Amino acid sequence: MASAVRPNGNATQNGHVPNVVAPLDASRLKIERATTLKPIPAPGSYSFGDIHTDHMLVCKYHPSTGWSAPEIKPYGPLAIDPSSNCLQYASNVFEGMKAVLNPEGKPCMFRPRDNMKRLLTSAKRMALPAFDPEALLTCISTLVTLESRWIPSLPDHRNSSLYIRPTMVGTKASIKVGASDEALLYAIVTPVGPYFPVQKIGGVSLLAVSEHVRSWPGGTGGFKLGLNYSPGFVPQQAAAALGYDQVLWLLDEDKKITEAGAMNFFAVAERDDGGITIVTPPTDGTILPGITRDATLVLLREHAKNPSANLLNVPFPPNVQIEERPLTVNELAAWAAKGQLLECFGTGTAVLVVAIDRIGDFDVSDDFEDTGSAVSEIKEKKRKMREITLKGGLVGLGPVGKALWDKLLALKEGREQYMGWNVLCE
């Protein structure tokens, strides 16, 4: 018997109307404005990520009905069942994005569609429901526009922006081990300054850690999952106890570099022929495919291919080579010993480009999970640590890092355009 289509679009078979699973639909967005708006704190008076703005975006998924109408409503607590999958089995994924005001005073974002694509990829990895990335981006753009008064104006507050955190968590109320077919998708925004306070005056330092890995082959390091970050808190505390700003994550006995804290890592080395080689670890599943990382590689390769165009507005040496390949901390040490390690820097949404001026390398033991005597033992070991520094004792961004910072900042702020990366919030 042939199917019929009712006026509402639901196909029928023998009189049966199947459940309609609704997609995430931006046209159904509802907005409830806060009755009282919070005062805007002065830029520089708050830490990264501590401020709660007036509104948030919320949408729920149920397997029988699909996505609810997205809502922008006053910021407040979320209600979830204590047995929710996200609380029991860490089915949590998120993204990090930023919005700034362009020269015309309009809010804009940098490559936001790439963030939506990556969030969808992460959700699939955790068996969470799929969604329409373009619809979510439309809803987020509306939220950012509504909260644009929180974005500091340029150029007085160039190191400040509105950080955007889209998040999806599994909310199926069951402690049974398994995927969650229910979910809560939400986005919050917060005004932020520079991630590292030293960013304007120097670089950050890294403690190389090989016995506590952030990710591993076949694991989840290539996705933006909450569970990838919390295991790094203890090594971070050990690094801070030794006077380092972050951890340089190493992998296996070869001490292969993966990430620097939550940043992608780049090194610039001088070759014997006078040229330079810029190296970053490959996206082999052990590191996050950073959007700023990708933009950095695109700009570097274009500059190397056509140096006369001076895309990065800096006279790099001739014969620049860009390599995505495994990179070890021992290679860095060998370059440093020969005076060939010119620059190291990290890239990411939170930092854009930040200089790395020294790396401490030694094997930390499991003992540092004890924050008492273990820290004393680590400090004793520090006397035997090798410290990798840059040629000439460089502190702060070198020519490559500074050129990338300037270009990426101009693109992020909409002062320059390239490949449609800057997107207005409307």
C-alpha cells in the first residue's frame, strides 16, 4: 500500500503516524531576556573564565522527539538527574571560540564553522546525538550579538575578548554503562583577558612530562572531550611547584612531543644551509586538530610558497620548510646545544600565539601525586634537570611567532580578510 503525506508532512502507513525526530532548528529559537543586567567589570579585573554574563543558550535532545526548540535565557544553574550519563561516565564534549568587535564595532568570530564541525565530530566520538552545525552556529551568533556589550572595544583592550563555550553532555538518567541517547546542548560566554599574564612581556615555561600522558595512539586525544583535560591537573600542579607555567606532554620512550598544556606546539630551527625549518607534531590522533594551528600552517605554507608577497609581513630567511612530523624533546635539546633552536611557541584559541622560552626535561615519577614530600623530591631532582632554551636566550615571541601573532590578530579582529575566516555575528 502506498504511503500518503499528511499536511503536516508526516508520512503514514496503514494509518500509523511515526514519531517525528526534530532536527536542531534555529528558526524555532526563543529568547527570554534577563530583567536585570549585570554590571560590566573593567577589563583586566578578572581571571580567565570566571565571569558569568547575563544569558546562555540551551537545547535538549530526546530520542523520541529530537531536539527541542533552542532557548536563550537568563544565565543560571542547569537541572540534570544525579544518575546522568555525563556525571557517571564523562560523556562531555565542548568547544572554545572567541568573539571580538571589528573596526565597525560589530561582533565577529574566527572560523566558527570549523568549531561547529569539530564539536560534531567530538559528539559522534562519544556516541552523543548529531545536530545541524549551521543551526547551532546561528543560535550562538544570536547569543553573542545579545551579549555584545560584554566585549571590550578595540584597540584599548586588544588582549580581551568574549570567550564562547558550546558544550554537550549526555543526560540519560541511568548508571548502566553505555551511550547516552539523551543530551543537553548549551553555550555560555564569558569576557576574558590573556590566558597567560606574561603574554605581553615574555614567554611561558614548560615542564616536559613523559610518565603521565595526556593521550595515546588509538585514544581520544584528537577530540575535544572533558575527560582529556582533568587527568592533567596533577602534573600541572607539579609543574607549578617547580616554577613552570605548563606541561609539555611527551609520548613513549622516544619522548615525542604531543601538546603544550592545551596548546599545539611549534618549533623553529635554523638549518646548516641558513634556512629555517618550522616543525609541529602531526594530527595523528594524539593531539587536537587545533583551528589556530591549522590557520598557522596555512599562513606559513602560503608565505613559504610565495615569499615575495610577504603575507606575514616579515622578511623570513630564504628556503623556509614547513613540516608536520613527529618531533621529540631530544631533537629540541640537540638544536639548542648547537645554537639552532630559534623559537618555540604554542597556538590555540585561548592564547592565539604564545612564546615558549624554556623547557625543563626530566622524568617525573608517580610519586608527585602526593603533594607533600613528593614535591620536595621533585625539587631535589630538579638539580639534575636539563633546561632547553632558545638561541641567544630569547624571551618572548621571535620573528616567526610575532608575524603570526600580528596576522592572526588582524584576521580575528576583521582588520584584514583571508579565506572568509572572519564571520560576523548577525
